[in-house]
Amino acid sequence: MLELDQLQLQMLKEVADLHGTPEGAYNIRSDSRSLGRRSTANIDIVPKTDVSGLDITIKPFTKNESLHIPVIVTKSGLKETVYNDFHVGEGAKVLIVAGCGIDNCGNQDSQHDGIHRFFVGKNASVKYVEKHYGSGSGSGKRILNPVTEVYMEEGSSMEMEMVQIKGVDDTERTTLAELKADAKLVVRERLMTHENQRAVSVYDVKLNGTHSSADVVSRSVAKDRSFQKFDAKIEGNAECSGHTECDSIIMDEGKILAVPGLAANDVDAMLVHEAAIGKIAGEQIIKLMTLGLTEQQAEEQIINGFLR
Amino acid sequence: MLEIKDLSFKVDTETGEKKILDKIDLAVPDNKLVVVTGPNGGGKSTLAKLIAGILTPTSGKILFDGQDITEKTVTERANSGIAFAFQQPVRFKGIQVIDLIRLATGKKLSAADACEYLSAVGLCARNYIDREVDASLSGGELKRIEIASVIARSGKLSIFDEPEAGIDLWSFQHLIKVFRKMRSNIKDSSILIISHQERILEIADEIIVLKDGNIAAHGPKDEILPTLMGTPAMISACRSGDEGGYQC
């Protein structure tokens, strides 16, 4: 049983919906050291020897198992880069939860950069959940710059849920994916920035195999003076289908830049980009006010629903 | 009881000031279903929005149960018992039908309880309760959910702005049943419907005809409806349509 303090428990709840030691395989990292680790018969977690990070191997045809690798940073001024490689065997079906929370009560910047590489085997299926969370009253920034690389074999599928709702001052998220035939990538990103926060999200997806597909959808809210950039590029190099969507609400003095990028390099590539940015529609607020909500409660309700 | 006194609403246009409503006086008593009808552009929807507080009058007063609510916000009027169904219901990304019903009742309803409101408007509740109130719903579905949200308010005054607009015939026929049921359960409350539809006029206790921003007629249904329909034979024809789906 792990010994976790109140702050660690709170952070684990925020980033990984955990209320203590998770089921299945896990590694909990806190301030650059492992608080606990468990491999299972089918999921092997081995620390890297050259750099900080883990080599995780999931045996072929592993079914319905989960892996939790949450990261917590509570020391002000701590800066780390962590390299995790995930080798998902043929036909495996797994859930991977990899959140990161930074609590910074000091005046120095804290930063965690997680470099994740996924090698998804033939016909394997991965659901990946990554939540980012920041807290603490210090003037030091909370910075997260994740890089996720996904290499998908034939017939594999990956669903990525990326969530960053509050508290992270600066983030640059880069997601690169290469898909072989019949591989399917689904990304659902939800993002809310406030105060002077800045969030950049870059996707570069290469649909290399016949009948591969990608669906990258971002829903975001930019409040106060925050800035967001959504830069999604899909490259169709075969008969494939790709869709990117940026659906955003701006409030106060928030700014959002959506940069669509579609590259069709095959006559049978079908690629679509959609982007809609605007403030909350006045009629939505009025409708909720006719149900008895105040203007502020109506706004909160609309945003909570939008980012659900 | 709703009382409107000397109510005017004007807008500025390129050609000068335009009167949408001109010194209107009317009352909607408790236990009555009142239908406001009249030609397009006559000021009907404006009147409904002024009562709900969505628009602000140029002059005049609105009293609700004796209280002057002219300066009250939309929220304050909603909390004092005024419910409003939009002519074009609003869509929301991410907000589910059950959320809307819960907000309308102001209670943490169980799914089963929320379903009752949907069943009341003829929607198969389990197919809708988790649906988002977004573009995936048809106009008819959205309209019925809008009406369910107003029924869920259990308002002292329920206002429906052209409930028939944008819905299919089947939904419309069901809508008449919904209003009949509301009428039978009206105890100590009142219903105000803006409508062009003869079949809705038929279930009214009183009819108000609004034309060019003025009240052209106001009285019991049996007195006003014949004058609208022209001849008794026409009324008879329309009534027979009640059973057969014929619409005037």
C-alpha cells in the first residue's frame, strides 16, 4: 500500500481520477522519483537506464487491462523531462491513464515535459487519457510541454482524450501520429485557459495506409487574457479519411488562433477541416435565464456543458 | 394575474421611429388560457418577449400578481413564476436534455422523473434523455423539448411563442393534446399562447387580436373566433378537421 499525503491524493484525484493505489499496472511519479510501481503478468514496467523514464511493454492479446502512470510535481523550481515508451502488443486492448499535476506554491517555475512514444501493434486498441492540472498560489509558473508520438500498425486503433481545464500557465502540446492501413486515430481535446495562460496544441497526423482514418476534435474556452493556438495538420498519403475540428468559445479578452492544415497527396484522400470560434450566443444565456439562472450561472452552465 | 398597462415598444429604423406596440392595455386572469393572434408583424412576439423581460418597453407597466415587474430582469421574472417557450428554441453543445429539464425544475431530478416531462410531449424519453440539445435534434424534437422545459417550470404564467412554428403535422397534433392537458391542470395559473393556428385558438378561453401594434379585439373565444374565421360554416369545417387532421 502506498503512503500518500493529502496533496498527493488530491493531485491524483484531479489528474487520474484515482483515490489511492490503482488497479492493474501503475507507476506513480512524484517530484522526480517513483512513489510506487507495479507490473502485472501482461504489462511490464521497466525504468530506463540512460534517461529518466519508463519502458512499458504490453503483451500481445492482453485484454481489458489498465495502466496508470500519473505524475505529480509539488516542488517549486523543479524542471524535468521524462521519456516513456509504450510497446503495445498485437491485438491487445488496454486503457492507459497518464495525467500530470503541478502544485506550485513557490516563486520559481515548475515544469514537466513528458515525451511519450506509442508503438501500437497490429489490431491493438488503446484508450489513452491524459489530464493536466495546475494548482498552488505561488508566483512561479506551472509549465507542461508534452510530446506524444503515435506509431500505429495495420488495423490498430487509438482513442486519445486530452484534458486541461485549469491552472496550467503555459503549455505546448505536440502530437505526432503515423498510421498504416486500416488504423484509426480519434482525438478529443478539451481545454480551458484563463488569466494570462497560454496553450498551444499542435497535431501532425500522417495517414499513410489505405483506409486509415483520423478524427481530431478540440473544444476549448479562452477566458480573461489567455491565448490558445490550435494547429492541426492532417496529411493524406493514401486512400484515407481525415477530419479536424476546432470549436471554441472566447470570453473577456481571450484570443484563439486556429490554423487548419490539410495536405492531400493522394487522389483518394478525403480530408475535412472545421473551425468555429465565437463568444457565447446571447440567446443561450437568455434561455437559461428564463429557467431562473442568473447571467453568471448561465455562462458557467454553458461552459461546463461545452467542455464536458 | 398578468396586467399590462399603457405598454409601448418602439424601435429606431432608417426611416425613423417605428411603433411595434402602441399603448397596449390587457389582462391575463388566473385560470385562463389566452391566445394572442393577428397578422405577422402585428407585435405578438414582441409582446411575449416584453412580458418575459427579454425586451424592455419604451413606456408603460407590466404587473404580475399585483407586483410591478417592469424593471425586473429575465431571471427575476422566471423566479417569480413566468415561464417562456421560445419560438425558435436555442441549441446548446454539450448540454443534455436531462440537464435542461433539471435546470427547469431547479431540482436534482432522477432520470425517471425527468422522463415524465418528455413523455408528456410525446417523446420516447429513454431515447432523448442523454441526447445533447444541439444540431443533431430536428426542429420538431427541439420544439417539444422546449415545451417540456416550460411544463417542468410549473410556472404561474406559461408563455408559448408560436409553438406550432417549425414542427411537423404529427408533432402539432400532439401539441394540441399537450395544451388541452395543461388547460385542464391550470389551477391558479394561466397560459398565454402566441399563435396563428385555428386549432390552438379553439382551445382558448379568451382571444386577443393584435394588429399593427394595437389590440383590434379581445374577448371570449366564442365571440372572437367567428369574426376571425369569417363565417360559421368555416368554423364548422375547421372543427370537423379536429378529428381528421384537417388544418385551416
